Amino acid sequence: MPKRILGISAFYHDSAAALLIDGKIIAAAQQERFSRKKHDSSFPLDAARYVLNEAGLNLEDLDAVAFYDKPYVKFERLLETYHAFAPLGLRSFLSAIPVWIKEKLFMKKMLRESLALLGDGKPPIYFPEHHLSHAASAFYPSPFSEAAILTVDGVGEWATATIGHGRGNTICIHRELDFPHSLGLLYSAFTFYCGFRVNSGEYKLMGLAPYGNAQSEQTREFVRKIRDHLVDIREDGSLLLNMDYFQYATGLTMCHNRRWEALFGIPPRNPESAPTEPYMNLAYAIQEITEEIILKLADTARKLTGSDYLVLAGGTALNCVANGHLLRSGLFRDIWIQPAAGDAGGALGASLAVWHILMGEKRTPSGGDAMQGACLGPEFSPKQIQNTLQRFEAPYERWESFDELTRKVAGLLDKGHVVGWFQGRMEYGPRALGNRSILGDARNPEMQKKLNLKIKYRESFRPFAPSVLEECIGDFFDMDRPSPYMLLVAPVKEARRRPFPEGYETMDLLSRLYHVRSDVPAITHIDFSARIQSVRRETNPRYWRLIQAFREETGYGVIVNTSFNVRGEPIVCSPEDAYRCFMRTEMDYLVLGDFLLSKADQKPWEETKDWRETFVLD
């Protein structure tokens, strides 16, 4: 009989469910996509129900349930932390401990009660450690038979970073950095101070960093002050934080704001204010420090394991700028990053840890990774799509030939239109990879502004990523290998760049932002970089065919790809989600499978008097 394992991550942020059958990933999805609550931390009831239905299973058919961390060990860390910092942290203690005693301390009981909502049966529940779940999610689906493993995030039970080695079906952890000293929490503290939301705004800080002036005295002073006052960086990449400046261990905020203001000379940024030069420089400074630490950790991993290959997971592994520097450093022959690197991926990692480590099942890499392009979520039939459109009385055109449809859409993109693109199975992880995407023409100098302000309703400085045919990567970017999961940043080729105008460094943010920097300006960030997604024909044939059609139309095998959502909303899951998002934004066209909708043909949208009330703005 095949062995079936349900993986669960929940109760912190980005809860998710994943299903393995005999070690193969059958389905995986985040709860937020179903509940429509961004970063939903609740038990992933809808996601778990989906992954079981995908395989035609009931709860009683499972051989095991794997939860992504050890609650008792995490509770021990909380108690020891409050004891170590006492009498500080009393307010936090009184807020957190009753919840733990009432609920989380009895996690197994909570899980049993939640699982009972899925049906009868009591499969055994296992609790791999948090960073072991991350390590398993990074190594086991990777294309490597053996590899060094680096996991970095805020905190699990005690660990905030680990260095390990995977070989065959085994994982050995060699080094561990423990709370409260954490690169992930250091970066989150700067995320908070620069006016973004912790656990969701770190990528905004990364996007803001290139606007900083690397050569300015203020930036260099910020770097010096971070080194001298906030963090002691060791040669092996381990670090010690000066906890006099941080309050996350015992308080209700990340930073000691008065001390940070005295140190850096600027107050915390108001989240609703426009970022000014000092915050850009501060973002640049912490990004530089972060990259240094990650490179040192990777170098230590290389020395400890002797491996030519590295795999990464944990929330900090989503820092694609650092990943790009790591790849170009030449420390490893190749690296692979789990596309669901954050806590959502812990559901998959926990199930893989049970399969390979607890059950001792062998692992046989196939030459490629096992993530199936991260397209592991729900898929909707033409009949389901048609029923949705009929319910909304939405005019549409159905195309019998998909190749003709791609040529039509390529022409629309060439004319400057923005197209919502909904195909196949939903992606697992934070990135839209061509199945739940909003698309535009990378050559259009107005596209970044249009997408940010009229479609995504988000900060104007935010960059957009290119989707490029795998065979065309070298035509546009200084990169010699695929980047299928949008987790590597590389420079736009020198030949495609355009020079800066005189006085560029002294221009304000928007003037620099809207300077045309290359012949693909919509995906060229301010430092001539791009966060690349390469598209392979065998992995995502429909998306590849669209970009190939655009290439035949224009000569360019690259388009803009951003996630199908607006600010504060999760990526769309269903045709209904997609239609609602389409109607609430200034998208021009929507493609749902083989169905094409034009905004001009739709009836006035009157579902709600003020659609913005349906989103929680961050």
C-alpha cells in the first residue's frame, strides 16, 4: 500500500498544507489563497481539504500527519527568554503566555480537533523541528544527490539559522545559531523601522535598497553604525546582536525606537509617507550587511561539507538579491532555493522529513527538481470557468485554438495592454510563475508606473520581474543558468542599458525611477538588475507558448510578470477571485484558460460601493 503523509504548517503566519504519496509531491497550497486573508495563520483547513481531494483521499487514508515544528521546545524558549530578560517584558509575558497555556501548549489536542473537521481517523502526528522542516524542504526536492544546506529565518524553536549536509535520504545539522541572535529578525527590525510590515514587507525593503546611494557618506556611516552598535559579525557568519537596541525578545515591537533614532538620526518612517533618501540609504546599508552575512554562512557551509552544491530555505532565502550575489560568488557550482522558502514550505518539509528520516525511505534524484514548477495548487476545468462567467453575466470569447489565443494576447501586450493570465494549477509559495499572473510588455517605459499605480495599487518604487524564455536568458541578462522560481537577481546585459543623465544621483526618487534605463525598462530595476523567472517549455508549456508568441510578434522573448492580486490581497486562487480582481482594477483583458474577456465589454461593476474596503492595506 502506498504511504500517504499530510504536512501542516500553522499558527504563526503563512499556514499551508502539503500531501505526499510514496514521497511524490501530489499537492500543496497556502491557506490564505482559500480564506482570502493574507498571511493567514489559522489551521489550514481549506488547504488540507484541497490536497486530500486532489488525491481522492480521506483523513482515515493517511499514514501520518507532520507538523512543521516542536511546540513544547518553542514554549521552553519563550519561558527561558522571559526569565533571562526579567523584569523586562512583563507586558509581552502577560499577553503571550496565557495563549500558550490555553491553546498552543496543547498543540496535539488542537491539531486533533482541527483534523477532525476533515473527517474520521486518527493518523499519528509527528513534530520535526522547524529548521529541520526547512532543511528537508530545501534538500529533498532539489536536483542534487548531496548538498550543503543553509536555512535562515527569524526563529523556529531556538534556531535562527542552521548549516547542514544532505546526502541520499539523510540530513545532518552541523551548526546552529540560536535566538535571540537572528539575521532574519535583524532584517525584519529594519523592515519595521523603514515603515513596512514585519513578515510581509521585507521584500519591499529589498526593493527600496537599490535607491540608496552606495557612495554617500550617510550610507557608509549607517553601515559603520550597524557594525559598531547593532551586530557583531563573526568570520563564520554567526552573529551577536546588541539586544539593548531590540525589543522583539520581550516587547511588543521590533526595535527600541528612541535608541535607533539617536543612533541613526532619523525617526521610524511613517508607513504612509513617501520614502526619502535617508531611508533608502538605511535600506541599502542593511541589505549590504545581510549579503555579507549570507556569504560568510555559505562559505562556512562549503568548508564544513566540502560540497559543490548548496540548497537554501527559510524566509531569508527569499532575499533574491543576496541569492544572486551568492551564485555569482562562485563558492558553489550551483545552488537551489525552495520556492516556498518561508513557513508555508515548512508543511512540505515536515512531510518529507517524516518520509525520508522517520520512515527511512530512499531518495532518487531525477536530474531535475521535484517541485513540478511549484504548480501544486488547484486547477479549474473549462466548465467551472464558464459557470463562473455565466454567474457574473460576464461577456467572453472562447478560443478553440490555444495557439491562436496566445497570438491574440501577444498582440494585446505589444499594444501596451495589461492582461490577467489564469491557467492550470495555482503556484505554491509567494511568487506567481505564470499561472496566476498579471502580464505586461517589458519594453514599455510606462508599464511599471501603470502596473504599480493602476493595477496593483502599491508603492511606486516597487520593481517588476521578467518572465523570460529559458533559451533567451543570455540575450537579456548576465546569467548562465535557469532561474525558474524568481529567486535570483542578475544584471541586465550591458549592451541593453542606457546611460544615466547628468546629475542623476541628485534626482528625487520618482525622477530616477522613471528614467528609461534599458530597452526593457519595465523590468530593469534602478541598479540595472532584474529578478528573473526563466520559463521552460516542458515545465509550463502554456506560459512558454504565450511568451514564444510574443517573441514571434516582437523579437523579444521576455515579458513583465507580477502576481495576480492587489496590495493587501492574496494571489487569486479561483476563477471567481480572478474575475473580481480584474473588475476592481484597471486591467484591460483577462484570460481564464481558453476564455478571453475585455474590460470594455464588461458591465459596470457595482458589487460594492467602495471596493477598497475589501482589502486590508499594508
